[in-house]
Amino acid sequence: MSPQRLAHVALLLLSLSPAVAAAQSDFAAVDEAANDAVTSGEMPGVVVLVGLGDEILLHRAYGSRRLVPEPAPMTLDTIFDIASLTKPLGTTLAVMSLVERGAIQLDAPLGRYLREFRDTRFQGVTIRRILTHSAGLLAIPPASAVAPGFPAAARAFAKIPLDYPPGAGFQYSDAGFILLAEVVRRVSGDPLDRYLDRVFFRPLGLRDTSFHPRDAVRSRVAPTEYFNGHLLQGEPHDARARALGGVAGHAGLFSTAADLARLCRMLVNEGTLDGHRYLKPETVALMWEADPDGRTMRTLGWDLSSPFSRMLAPFFPMGSVGHTGFTGTAVWIDPASHAYLIVLTNRVHPNGGGAAGIRDLRVRIAATVGTALFAATPPSASSPGAEAPAADLPAEARPLLASPGTPGRVRTGLDVVAAQNFAMFAGHSVGLVTNQTGVDAQGRRAIDLFADAPGVRLQAIFSPEHGLGGDATTDVPHGRDPATGRPIWSLYGPARRPSREMLKDVSLLVFDIQDVGVRYYTYLTTLVYVMEEAARAGIPVVVLDRPNPITGSIVEGPVMDPDLQSFTGPHTIPVRDGLTIGEFGRLVAAERKIPVSLSVIPLAGWDRRLWYDETGLPWVNPSPNIRSVTEALLYSGVGLLEATNLSVGRGTDTPFEVVGAPWIEPQGLVDAL
């Protein structure tokens, strides 16, 4: 095995050591996700920060700050173009502070502050609706309207018809926040950058947060891409923000993870930091209050669960808020626990790529952090197997951290997304690859859960070898699920790959099948085929991870020769692979360079040392001849004998627990062994 391959497998098995502390083990997958994003070439570098109140649990840098004109390493103090994070962490803060002072009323029409909008057709365009992207304003204003700058731009905006009646829908609008910046200027007398610097940034001690990074720090700014032959570094990536001189309400702010963490700390502390009050508690609460009508999936300036946050929101508790930015930035905050996640990248450097990679990175990091902080309540001090909290964690962090390795505390990927009401799948037409093992901790089928999930359409079901019920022993025909009426496409018949016809109207493929941790088990091949066909069709794949039933801490057996690849030999891995099915999918996608948008929803509370019967999850026979953990373990070794003229007990009450043939003398074989 090559050194590169060993390194890749080592990353997948990063949490093998039982000596790793709880917090380190929980966040190890953040390293893996960030390193994968960098080594895949999807983005040059990443900075991740996880905080809990005043404590920083994780702050790491990965990869490169820039690749051209000459490479430079990513550092913790790298300054990023945070793009649309300008909306919640800049413009919204300015507006809410003016609301607190009585200078702006949320339900007042825009025309009260910008005379260009006093026409009656703008009567319903209120400050509140602009903040929640429900005012009817167009998404992106034409360059010609922005080019003159304000106040001329306000007149140009006022000539543009509304896209829909105010309050009647949701449309993410840069135009609205561009106008809010002008509201701040006219009401306060200061342009947005000066107002924020005076009221928030300087008093908070933010060293590197501004719309115009100083020359002295420009070398620390992560560049984005080339524009007219000029590399943008310290200038906004957003063209409308550049046209407005770099100061705009929708984009243009630059900052570091450390500075953003101070802003997050101030907000989770109800507007106070280091003894100084910046906003009243009721103002922060108002800002983060959900839209009472529930139509916009937004709060004032922040995202709750709109389509823009599907990569983050499902992994944090209800009531958490955040935002993403086009350049590859994201912030997510849980006010109740005071936890916050900051992910900063310049994924567009140097040529505007990284769109697929940033989605996968956000999902993987959010899932890891959400699982670590919120997925499980650790056992009480008196419970069997209870462990003392990690001594190096702040006291307030300890009740939030799951205790890996404790029997009965594991949740599958299906359980994780079900707990968040399948929010990340809202708006999708799902093709579900599953069988009888696709059940949650309560025994409910993934099929039924997806069929009933709000905003989700279960378009089709795909079944592997042994069929949807797991009891077939020959080729399986197509069918229809009687409970949901959805078509069941067999992937173990004349066709073993999903065809274009089968994938018609599917916008997302979800894979939820229990593997047994053995190379020649065909569910692995089905996942490979699904990823390959999804890549051809341009359909993203989400794997809901499940435990390796024979532990993820032992890797045994010969590695398959490349020329033996087949339906029972999906990839060049050892017989006992030590991987979950999600990890296997990532490994194969990376090593074969399958151009699929792959996301894995990781397990919560799983330790690689756990056998399946220690997880607390219900056992469902994954196939007719594997009816227990013991038989799954024996299959990893005894199954190798199936290519010989020996019987391994298939069809008996003890498959893989016996080996024999009419010509074998039992005691003689035992003595020889």
C-alpha cells in the first residue's frame, strides 16, 4: 500500500486511539473534513473555530491562505472576505442598535427613511420585512442601478418593480441589505463602516474587522479570484460591493475567526462583553426571534432553516441561528447553550471553484460539532461506565459533550437527521437507497420517516441484494411499496446500477443501509454504483452512517488485488475493513476520483471500539445468513472459504459457525488446526 494511501486510511481511522480525550475525539472529524477539502483541491485552506461562551474549544488552520502568485500557509489570524456574513454581523447589528435607540421602527415603511420609496406601492416594504427577506425586493440589483452610488442608487432602485407583494413570500435579497446600509447612513449620519467601527468594532477590540483592511495587514488577507487580470486581495469579491466603494450592506466586510468569535460571545452574552453593553438583552432576543408567521425561515437578519442553511441548521438545536457567505464562510450560533461555530474559507481562490466542496465541508463540520455538543447527554456520575468529564474543558462544556464508548448511547445518521425533522432535505425529491436495516432507534422505517418529513418528497426507493425485506436469495424484481405507494427499483436484478429512468425527478439520493464491515458484502458495491451513476446525473448523495458491527478498530485480512474487482470485490481494501459505510464511501470517492457531491451524516456517540451489541441499537438481520454479531464477525474470515468446495453453513441454523464437507474428517481437521 502506498504512503499516500496509508495516509488517507489513517485519516479515516483517526479516532482509533482509546486514549484520546472526549473533546479531541469528537472534533477529530473536523480535521479530516478540512484536510479532505484541501487535498481534494476544492479550496486552498480553512480556518475553523468552535466556542462555548468565553471558552474556545477548537481553533485550527488548514492548508494555504493563497496559492498564487506564490503559496502561503493558512494561519489562525488570516483575514477573510466574509461576504454575506456582512448581513448579520454588520448591517443587522447597526440596524438593531438604531432600533434600540428608537431611531428606526421595525414595522415602519422604508419610505420613512428613504424618501425615494414613499410611493404607496412600497407601503408594505418595511424594515422588518427587508431584514427577513420577505419585502418583495429583487434578489440582485442590476449593476447599472448600483454604479452611480448613493443617493442616486436609491432612485434607480425605486424604479425597479417589486418581484412579489411584500410579506407574501421569501426571496433572499442583496438589494434589501444594500438599501439598509443607506438607511443607517441617513438615520445616524455615519456611513455603515464608520457607524459599525464606532459603535461595535473598536469598543469590542476587533483588530482585523473592517470594510477596508489596512495596508499593514493586507498580507494576511486571503485573496479570492482574479478580476480583469487583477487578484482581489483586500477588495470585496462581490461586484456590487466593489461598485459601492467596498462599503455595502450585503457584502464587503473582512474579518478573522478570532474577531468573529468576540462578536459571537457578545451576542450569546445577551449583548455584553467584558463588562461593556453593546445591545440590550431584549434587543438580541428580538433579533433572534423566529418569524411569527413561519413563512420566511429567518429571524431579523439571520437564518434559521432556509434552503441556504441546510448544510448547518439540521445539526444544531431548534432556535439556533446563523448565516453563510458566498466566498465559503459560515457562522452558526446556539443562543441557549452559548455555543458557536465559525468556518472560514476562500473557496473561490484562485478561479472561482469550490461550490461542491464547500457544501460537503459545511455538512461534515456542522455534523461533527453538532454531534459533539448536542447529540447525547452523558451518563450520570452514578451510572455504570460513567467517566469523569475531560479536565481541560470548561465547566459549562461538560454537560454538552457526548461520552463516546458508552454502551447504549449511539445514534445513527438516520436518528440524527430525524431529530432535526429532516430539515436539510426540505425542498428535495429524494431517492432512498435502503432495505430492512434502514430503521431508526425506535424501529421506524427510513422510508416512512422520509415520506412523512415536512417539505420532502420521497420520489423513489432503491433496494440492494436480498430486496427491501432482506429475505430474497435470488435476483429481485422491481416493485411498489404498499405503505407509501412509491416505486421500488431493484439494484439486484438485470440492472445493478440506477438508470436514468430510475433517477427521473430525483434531486437527491440518500443511502441508508447497514453494512457488516466485510469487503465482499455487496452493499458496499451498491454504494459505489450509486455514487458513480449519481455523478453522471449530477445528483448529490447523502449517506446516513451506521456503525461497523464488528468494530471500527480492527483491520484484518489481505488487500484485494486491483484486477479482482467485481460485484463482491468493490475496492482494494482488506477483508475486514474497519470502516463505517460512510467512511468507505468517502474513501472510494477520493481514491477513484468519482466526481460526486458526497455528504456523510456521521454517527452520534459511536466509539470505534464498540461492537454492535454495545451500541444500544436494534439488531436487524442485514441478510438472510447473518443473524447476529457473531455471524457477522465469523463471515469476515469464514466467508473467504466460500470460493472453495467447502460448506460454510449457509441454509442451516448456524451459518458461518460451521465449516465442512462430506470428505472431511472433523476431528482430524480440528487437530490439524
